[in-house]
Amino acid sequence: MSPAAALPMADQRRFGAREIAWWAGAAALVLMAHAAVGYAMQGWRPAEPDGGPPQAQVIELSPMALTPA
């Protein structure tokens, strides 16, 4: 048995120039997307609180008058 028959993938390159170009383009696209989001987030500020939620309503009740039984 010849070495090429024993290892059919042995003589093939793992990545061709075209595939390397595709991967490099994809990596550049992802890097640019991350950079764009980072640049857009530089001027972002959280909304200023407007005093928070409204205060709880308080109802003052007078004590109940109990009549002796």
C-alpha cells in the first residue's frame, strides 16, 4: 500500500489561499463590527433618573372608638 493510499489527506493542503482569504475577510468584518459598536457606545450615557418611582401613599387613620360592652 502506498503512503498516499494509506493517508488520502496527507498530500492535500489544509487551507487554500481562497479559503484563507474568506476567513481573513470574515475576521475583518467581525473586528469592524466590534469597533463600530465600541465607537457608538463612547457617547452613550444612561438616562438621568427623574426622581425615581412615586412615593407610597400614606393614609393616616384615627384610632377606632370602642364602646364598652
